[in-house]
Amino acid sequence: AKSLIPLCRPDDNISCADIIASMNDKIAPLTTALKVSLDSFQEEQERTALDQAYEAQKQLAIDLTKLEQQMVPQGYKIPVPAEYNNLPQLEGGRATVEMIIQKPNNAPFDVNGVNIKEAKMIMVIDGYNSPVTGGNFVDLVNKGFYNGMAIQRSDGFVVQTGDPDGPAEGYTGASSSSSSSSSLGVGPNGERLIPLEITIKGDTEPLYETTIEDEGRGGEATVLPFSSYGAMGWARDEYDPNSGSSQFFWLLFDSDLTPAGKNVLDGRYPCFGYVVEGADFLSDIKEGDIITSAKVTKGLDLLKLPK
């Protein structure tokens, strides 16, 4: 672990040595909890130990994310083609979004048998590998676009929203040619369109406006795979890679149905972020539930808006 420290950038608030020390402190509780769950002969004791293991794993993952961010060179930005300069972009980092969802008539959410008044999810949006898709989402959240919007799909595979009332199937608040991509224009009802954006491992910049299969690179791994419960993807028309506007989905990941790197999503739809807290709520978020609040809590300064 000490060999990683020279790779970290300086930071006045946190150091890689501190992060690594924190991770080391969490490994012992995780190991203990896993051992207890394996050795337990009682279901309740095993369940408690597994809950403790999941919590320790979550905290380790948070530290690992911090460590990864400290290893990104200061000021690093992934190059974006000039034709997308008229689209919002998330430059050189990650943003955090908090979203609160409620059921009609204030009915509770059932999460593992526990009733909870409202669903609160924390999402991390990756501007390093999805600068255009991530920027579009952060911009719409900051504009309040999703506030008051209903969940429009919940079928056991994904939970989806982002289709506004009216004939348009996406965001139309910036539908003039001066605020849309020069190569994509606008949708049939004035929707702001964004290109399909996929970053493949080993590449220095994303692929745009094409799937990895169309590029003859099917089977290669993406940097942001659909590999976890709550992975966030940008929705689009199945036969038009550049028809995305404001609709997005959370994947209800199942390793048997959507194995990472071997599913119908990786390389065909952009993954631009992940739910890092509150993903369990997705199991009981249904069509008609309402997004009462969506706000950017960190990283808004990284949002670059068209001039």
C-alpha cells in the first residue's frame, strides 16, 4: 500500500496515507464479520453478521473511491470533441446527487421488511469517463427538471424516469440550435439530444455516437460497466444511439441476468454513475412514485455550461 502514496496528488484536506490507514482499520471488522457468518449455525446470527459485513464493505468502497480520486492528476480532463461544446459537460471529476422519492399518499417503502417514509438515494456521477452524459444529468438536476416527476417504469429489470409531460420525450428547455450539439441537432419535438458516450478500458477518450459492436470491438470491457445494483444508464431509442435526452434508468442488477461484460447494456448504453447509498430502495420504487427532490450536493463547480 505504501507504494501507492507517491502516486497521489497533494491535498490539504486528506492524504493517501490517511485513506490507506482508514482502509486497514476496516479490514479486520470485515474479516471478522465474514468469518462469523460462515461459522454461524443460527439464521439470525448469520443475518446480523452479513449485515455487518455489508456495512464494512460499503465503508471500504467509499475509502477506495477517495483513494482512486487522489491518484487522478490535478486538473485532469478527458478530451471531448468540439462539436459537443454546446452541451453541458462535467469536467475533471465526479459530482454527488441526492434524490428523495415518495409514494403517493405518503405510503411507506418496504425495504427488507422495514417500513421507511421516503426513499433517499445518494449517487456519484462520473465526469472522468462520461463528461457529456454526466454533465447533461447534473445540469438537469441543477435546473430542477426531475423535481415532481413520476417514476415511469419499474419492471424488475430497471427503474426509469425522465420523460416530461407533453409530446416531447426529453428536455426542451434549451432547444435552439445554439444550445444543442452541432452534429446531432434537436429531437423531433425540440428535445436537447446527447450522443451515445462509451469509454472502453485502455482508451484515452470515449467513443461517441456509436456502440462498441458497431466499432467491431464487441466483448471489450467498458470503464463504467453495468455491474452493480443501482448502476445508472442513459436511456435512448433502441435503434438510434444518439436519441438520448433526459430519460435515465437505474439497473436492478442480477448477476445471473446481467453478468458484467456479458449483457445487452455494456457498450450499447452509457453508464454514467452509481447509487452509493440507498440502492435497496430501488426494490420497492414503483411506477407513479414521485421524485420530490433532486439536488447536486457536491461537484457542481465541475459543471461546464455552454457559453
